[in-house]
Amino acid sequence: MEPLVMLQQFNECYAKIQAIAQSQEWLELSNRNDVDPEMKTHLGDVLHYLEGAMCCVEMFVEVRVVQEQVS
């Protein structure tokens, strides 16, 4: 899989997970008394680590774009 395709997939996942984190349904579910109190933190961690992975892959996408422009 090419770095650009990876980045696109990560971006799609990030957007979907962020939409869940901002949804009323998620907020209601995560505020219930019978769920793991760290539920919101876990989803926030997923977004944080996914963003970190995207930053790492972006470097390879940018290098490739620059190399193609120089060629």
C-alpha cells in the first residue's frame, strides 16, 4: 500500500471516529453509570495515536511529492 493511500485511509478513519466522539449518542452512552469511566479517554487516545500515525506517514507522502516535482 502506498503512503498516500495509507494517509487517505487514516484520514477517513479519523473523520469517522471523530464524528462518533462528537455524536449525541456517544456522549449519552459514555455518560452512563454502568460503563467504564475511562470510555471517553480511550476514544480520545485512539484519535491521538491515529493523528500521530498520520503525521509519521505524511512525511513520506511529502518527500515523494517533492521528489516527483524535482524529477
